Amino acid sequence: MAKRLPIFDNHIHLRPEFLGVEGAKLFEKAGGTALLLTHSPYEDIPINRGSDYDRAYRKTLAMADAIRAATHLQVFVALGPYPVECLHLKEVQGFEAAVGAMKQGLDLASRYVAQGKAVAIGEIGRPHFPVGPEIIAACNDVMEYAMQAAKRLGCAVVLHTEDPTPATYAELAAIATRAGLDRNRVVKHHSTPLTRVEDTQGLVPSILAKEELVTEALRGRPNFLLETDYIDDPRRPGAVLGPATVPKKTRAWIEKGILSEDQAWVIHKDTPERTYHIRLE
């Protein structure tokens, strides 16, 4: 009997006050087997200082435990200070203190990685919309600090930035090199469909599960991850993609001949296992 193809959503947010566990059940019912539950800000836990991150991380970890208790899914976790929070922290604390708070948030995330409760630091990086050079420089400093921690811990980092071009990838790769972090441990969440090594510099693209993006990505190599970036916000239903999208689309693409089974194995098993040092069943 052929082995079952794992189906991995590399980037999903689920919140206990909204769809939460039910979203994970939709993913599982559609054929999903594993997901990376990625930390994001919570309205009920404002981040006004670095120590506030611990309460927020514990909420994400509790969500992961609730999903494991209610499903048969493998649930992996990424924890880190969402980069846009630097703008609020700058207003609350001032510029230097804001950078310090973000780094404290990274230290707290690192502790959970060391304890085996998270497999990656993320999503971290810089705002996806235009900001001033002072903010970019500070965020790059925090990003390098995170990559240095990932190097020590032997874990991956998940990056949130502007939509990347080859020049963006080159810049991010240079930061990873300075930090001593292997480029294949750096995941560019919400990537454009760049998959050639000369474009990504060896970083790992994570691409939204949209047919036009995947078709373009497969013109290079299947060395990418698939994600929904579902944000679990009832004010934005389905944003970015619904929780069942990755398994449904993967099956449809195989049936239509857009994606071969060998390519699907690389995307859903080989690449996530190599990137996060996990074992998918």
C-alpha cells in the first residue's frame, strides 16, 4: 500500500475566541495532517513592554494544545514578536526601548523553543508596508538578533516582510550569513513565487495556496512550502485563505496534473522536515 501523503499548512493563525479548534477540524476533514500554528498579535493582550509577550505566547501554546486534544493533527508552533508591533512600542516607550522590548520578546520565544514547545521563531521581520529608514534599520537589527538566537538553538525563523524580489532575498540572505544561520532554516512567509536558487539565495519560500502562484513556482523547483495565512478574524472571513485550502487545492492540483505526486512529497514532507527538523507522519 502506498504511504499516505502528509499535508502541511506552513502558516496559519487560529484563535480560541473565534474559529479556533473548529478551523483545525476543517483542515483535518479536508485531508490536512500537520500545521505550523504561527503566533500573531491578540487584541486582548496588548504589547506595551517586552514582558507582555510571555502571556501572548502562552495563549498561542494553549491553542496548540487544544487542537492536539481535539484532532489527530500534528501541531507545530512558531513564536515571535510580530514586526508591526514595533510601531506601537515606539509610541509607548520610545525608539530604543521599543527595540529592547522586541529583543526581550525574542528571548522569551527562544526559551519556548529550547523547551521544545516551539520549532521556529516567527513571524518576525519588518512591516510589509512602507516605513521610514530608521524603522527598517531597527527591524533588521531585531531580525539579525533573532537569527543569531535561531543559530544557537538550531531552529528555523519565519520572516514577515514586504513581498520579496530577488534583491530582497539577497538582503535577507546576507543577514542570515552575518548571523551564522543556514539559509535553509530561513522561511520567507507570504513569498512571491520565486523558487530558483539564484532568486531565493537558498532561503525557503512559503507561498499562498493559489493556483496561479503554484503554477509559476513550479517553473523553478518544488523547494517551497504552502500556506493559507488564515488569520481567523470574523471581520475578515476567509482572509487570507480558508483553513481547508491547502489540502483541497493540493488534491485538486494532483488530479489536474498541475502538481505531480513526487513534487507534492517534496512540498509537504521533505521541505518542512528539512526546514524545521521535524518528522511528519
